[in-house]
Amino acid sequence: MASSTSSPSSPSPPEVPMELHAANRRKLFDLFRDHLSLSSRSLHGFVLLQGGEEQTRHCTDHIELFSYVMRQTLQVSVSTLNKPYLRIWKPCIILISKLGSEIHLISYKASETGRYMNRWATRQESYFAYLFGVEGPGFYGAIDVATGESILFAPRLPADYAVWLGEIKPLSYFKEKYMVTSVYYTDEIAKVLHGQYQGPGKPLLYLLHGLNTDSNNFSRPADFEGIDNFEKDLNALHPILTECRVLKSELELALIQFANDISSEAHVEVMRKTKVGMKEYQQESLFLHHTYMYGGCRHCSYTCICATGDNSAVLHYGHAAAPNDRTLQDGDMALLDMGAEYHFYGSDITCSFPVNGKFTPDQSLVYNAVLRAHDAVISSMRPGVNWVNMHKLAERTILESLKEGQLLHGDVDAMTDERLGAVFMPHGLGHLLGIDTHDPGGYLKGAERPTEPGLRSLRTSRELLEGMVITVEPGCYFIDALLLPAMENKQTSKYFNHEKINRFRGFGGVRIESDVYVTCDGCVNMTKVPREIQEIEAVMAGAPWPLKKTSISHANGET
């Protein structure tokens, strides 16, 4: 970005090679065959996934969501609905916040006559997107375990589709576009798979069914007419496919990097244009416009959090009941957590800054505490490092800074033993990132979650591996619901400078979040936004970004 008055020199949206998804299928095929061989199981059968379905808004004909895109984050098990699996055009409605904490679910049959009207942007189910890259709804995909051949099943569309939504593409179009071996219609699934199966007995289907450790809900396996004539395995596929998604390929990293580049640029644009008297939703609007206008990003990775003043202490602000609608006041800190998505792959970036462009001493104290934690973690990241230890490093760094600022006193080791860090940072340090904002695979089967305050909010307890992309997002918040009990507790009250810390009640909070790729010997910060106080103040005053003649290290050896 050249200056605050020139046109943005945004990166051009990259072409997306379907080889990315073909490579993902080969990766799964190889690992799955290895698993079957080690288990002395037959190398016959099919991996079968069902893609997303379009949804209408409540009882209207306004179509806006795929049902399967949200199935990983349901707080209500589908089985509890006591209804059969719902097929295309007969969807269930799911309205969901970024982190799945507030769910409203309604099921009904959509009108056949209204299904092509009032459409809205839709998004594919993530596991299906990973393997096939298909954008449209109503598809199924299979991989032949014996040969590695990939089969796509497209919905057989009615003639009036051509009137309302455009040309009905031939099957050959999907075969060429998505680089699959063959394409058939979804009403031919049973016939095609029976015809291609070369093993003994009934054909075996490996279906996606497993626990999402972020939502604590199970994915829903594919269902189609005639599935009762197949054998089904609901256990083998999910852990292997999930682990495939944990380690990113170079092609995947390129898309995540682009999402970071355009989102970083948009954060800088919002930072520049933020003024006292604006509404929080205007900050959100600026971000959404920039990432779509200059990056072709139709989707965000999650609902934008544009929190100012004491709203910045609300960890999941921006949901339907708190829709980024406060007026920015002089002296506020802004905490903006926003990330664009490009071809399914996302970003997750948080910037914190004063809305008037100048840090006060109190704001500097808290901000630098979080920045020190952010940088300390990134400097320590490499394969083999345990993520729980990184969280504890961030907590300790923040506590040390608060002690230096005379908000706390006493022994920092004793504070950590009392879990005082969780009072100021109740959320986890970060999460895996990819096609989902909270990408799956954070907890391997059999792994136990920590139970202590703060640590129990961690979305992973794993050791870092080369190829992981993970967010680093320490924060420091002054939340009365946590702060007051800790200040009144006889075990922890002694650590607080009550007079000083009371001055920060109503301050809100600070979070700094970057997306980090783990390399063979360190890591690379994929996020490129102003972080140092002098950088933020300069950019908000109109300086170009990156600043000229500035070299600030943000990763192991990276500047």
C-alpha cells in the first residue's frame, strides 16, 4: 500500500490449480491404503463424502447456507432431532456464530417452487472442499480404495435451472474442471459403485463420521438412495482425513498466504480510516469491501469482531446480539479480529490500536505486554515444541509485564501456579488454521484436554509439526467476571495492586493475532501488519506500509 491517498496496490487473486485437490486425494489415498494394509484389511471399497446443500432462511425462499458446512459445529446432535437424514432441497436451518457458542436450529421442507429465488452466497462443506474443490451444492465424491480413481456425482438439475441460474453444465465440464476420473449423476451412485466394485461381498463404503474436538459434535456421514445395499465403515476415515488436513502442502500454503496478504492489507486500510465518531460496523464494512474489491474474497473466515472500548473485553463480540454497533469514542482501544477466505482457505488476524491514533501510557503498557508474549511465542516455535508450553510462555510474559507496570506484585512463579494468567487471558493461545478457521486435528484420539483455567480453553495440546499453520493470539483483558473474584479471593488477592488495577476496569482488552507456518527449523509469520506502537501510530498518521527503512523481526530469522 503506497499511501493513505493512493489506490491500494493489492495482490492479484491467484488462479487456483485443481491439482491442489487432486494432490489432497492422493495424500488421503496413500495414507488410507497404508492404514488398511497395516490392519490386514481388504484394499477394496470406496471413500464416500457428501458435499453441502443449499439452505433457505427459515420459512422463506431466501437461500443462503449449505447445511453440511455447519455440521461440524452443531451444539445439538443431529440424532437428537429424531428425523431422517435430510437430502437436497429438504434442509435444516443453522444460524451460527464464529465459535459455535450460540445455535438456533430449525428443520423443515423447502418449497420446490421457490428454491431458485433470492439466493445468497453459499459455502462448501470443508472435508468435501478439501478433497474435491467443488463450489456448488448437491455433489457427492468417491475415491476407489483399490485404484485411487476419483468419481464425482453431480445433481441432476431440472430444466428450469437454466432459466433462473444459467446453463446446465454437462458432466464432461465437471470432469475437466475438477480433475476427477469420472462424473455421474447423484441418482446413479448405487449403480455406479456396485458396477465398479471388484472385491468380495457387498461393496464397502468408508463414510465420514467422527468427533470435532472444537465443537464436541460428530460429522454426519453421507446418505443416498440405495445405501442399505452397501457395507459401511464409520470409524476408519475421519481420523486419517483429519490428519491429512493438519499438514499443509505448498499449494495450500499459497492460498493461505494470499488470504493473509489481502487481509493484512485490509486491516491496514481500516486502521488508517478509523476515526472517533465512527461506528464499529463501518470498520467491518471497510474490511469486507477491501478484501472483496481487491482480493476477490466473497467470504470471511468467520463473523468479524470489531470491538471498541469495553467491548474489546468481550471475547466473541460481533455476534447477532452484539452486532458491532457501538460508536467509537476518543480514548478507546479497538480490537479488530477479521480474516478473509479465498477458495475455502482462510486467515485469522487481530489488530489492536487506539481509535484516535495515539497510545496513552496505560494503553502502551497493556499493548506491549501482549506484543511481548506474541513475539516470545513466535521466536520459540519449531517442530517438537509443545503448544501447552507456548500458552504458558505467553501467560508468564504477560504477567511479568503487568508486574513491571505495577498492576501486580509478588512472585511470578507463584502467580502461574495459582493460574492467575487465566484471569487476564482466559482463552487458548491459538488454533490450527486452514479450510476452517478452527481447523480440525487439535486433539489426537485418546489425548486428554487440560483441565486448569485457561489451559482448558486450548484448542490443541499437540507438539508442533512441520507443515502446520497455527494462530498465535495472546491477549490481555480486564473482565470483571474474572477479575473481581480473583481480587477478592484470599489466595490470589495479594498479587493485585488494587488501586492501580481498578483504573483499568472498563479498559477492555488487547489481542494480537498472527497466522504462523511451522517450518523444518522454525516458523514463518504469514501476517504482515503493523505491530510495534511506533508502526501503528505512523500508519494511522498516513505513513506508507511497510514503513521505509524499518526492519522488525516477526519470526525465526524473518523480517
